[in-house]
Amino acid sequence: MKRTWIGFIIFLCGAIVICAASASYARHYNYGSLHFIGGFGMVSLKNTEEFAANGIENIDISYSSENIIFLKGEADKIVIKEYLHDGGKDHTRMEVEGNTLYVKKNERMNDIYFLSFLTGRERIEIYLPEVFGGSVNVTASSGNITSDPAWSFKEFYANVKSGNITCKEIEAEKITAETSSGNISFGKAQGERTLTASSGNIVVSSGAGDTYASASSGNITVEGASGNFKASTHSGNIKAELISLGETVGAEVSSGNIRLDIPKNSAFSFEAEASSGVIDTDFDEYVFYNKKGNTASGTYGENVITSIRTRASSGNTEIKFR
């Protein structure tokens, strides 16, 4: 048994050395449709580009597997810093056309990264002036998008196929965040929010504006919201704290629970359906239930302009006053 383990360890070490050597050798070469990069090269600053901020109203950023980080910069400059592996440097298109700054990494087919957990993930740092108030469009195939400072943009759009979108505070006319596999998190999102996560959670901790959130598999949590609210998830819970109500409030889950906290001085019509679950409200005296207790409808308050509609195929529904 001891000899077997020793042999296995020797084999494993040899395999690692061979893979590392192959990666280090192959990172500069192409083999058919495969392009190998990586090796033991640590991530370091490979490229820095600066642009005068004056006249730039739109920033269009597109990368592949790199993390993209937004940071505060100088008052009159937009600076892009690329931290890449030794073998991973690729040309990136960075240029201004009209009032738009394009930052586009050249597409590569089937990039393969070796031992990135040892050498660090490549990252792109975007330094923007604090007063920049234009629009930002940022996409990444496989990487995280992160913003720690507070920003005020005209519009903000972020999309990742596999990665998280994490923003501390963003104010914009329209805020759009989409991820196929990952979480979406805003400390504050002020403006019309459209948030989509195919497989992941959505969290908004504060901010006013209409909210449209959907998740195929994940929870949706929105706090301190105001305006119209529509949320749906196939498998997960919906929890929302609404400071004020717009004309429409809707929540739908296939498998999960719904919890809405609303102002007590609200006036609204109410319809709820829970195919397999309980409907619980703080205004039961104004609600009519069917015999099974799994559908409810009613009106609360005067001068009603708000419609609240909920549906839970398998789960409970709670509507509570704040």
C-alpha cells in the first residue's frame, strides 16, 4: 500500500511538471484552432493607456476571462491598466471614435489557461474621473465586474456570461446588469434597474427607481426600494422591502417563497395565488379567500392606484406592513 501511494505521488508530480512545461512552452504558439497561453508567468502590469476625458461621453469595454475593476482616477484622464500573465499579453483595441472610447480585447478561439489559480487571474483596472457622467457599457465572457466607488452615470450596462457583478453605488437613468452564471449585487442602485441572473442571486440593498428582476435559479432580495416592482424566479425566494409603491408590484416564483414589506399608508388592489402554500397578509379583513385558501383578492385603502399581484406555484406568500 505504501509503495502504491509513493508511486501515485511520483506520477502526480511528474504530470504536473509535464503540464506546466507544456503550458510554458505552448503559451506562445497556436495548434490548429487551439490557442494556448499561461504557464507559470505571474500576473503583472503589461500595458497602460491614457485618454483625455474631455469629449468622451460613452465607454464601451469588452474582455474575455479577465476581472474588470472600476476605480477613481484623475480629474481629466481615463486610464486603463492591463495586468496579464507573461504569456497572456494580447493586443487590445483602445481608441476614441467620436465621443466613444472603445476598449476591446481581440477575440481568441478556445483560449486555455493553465494553473491560473497559482499565478493569479488577469485583471483590467479602469480609472475614471469622479465627475465622469457619461454611459458605460462593459462585458466579460468569464470574469467578474467590480466597482467600489460611488458613480453617477447616464446609463450603466454590465454583462458577464460566467462571473459576478458587484457594485457599491451607482446612480444612472438606466442600470442594467446581466449574468448567465453568477451573482448580482448592488449596495445602492439609483434609477431604473433591470437585473437578470440565469443562475445566481440578485441583491439590491438600497436605491429608488423601478425594479425589474428575474432569476432562473436564485434568490432576489431588494431593500429600501420605491416605484414599480416586478420580480420572478423559477427556483428561489423573493424578498422585497418597498418604501413607496408605484402603479405595479408583482412577484412570481415557481418553487420558493415571497415576502413583500410595504408601507401601511398604501392604497392598493391585491391578488395572490399560492398553488401549494399559505397566503398571509396584515390586511386579512380586506381580503377574500377561496375555500382552499390558496387564492386571495381584495382592496386596501382609498384612491387606489397600485396593483399588487403575486403567484407562488410551490411556496408561501407574505405581505406585511412596514
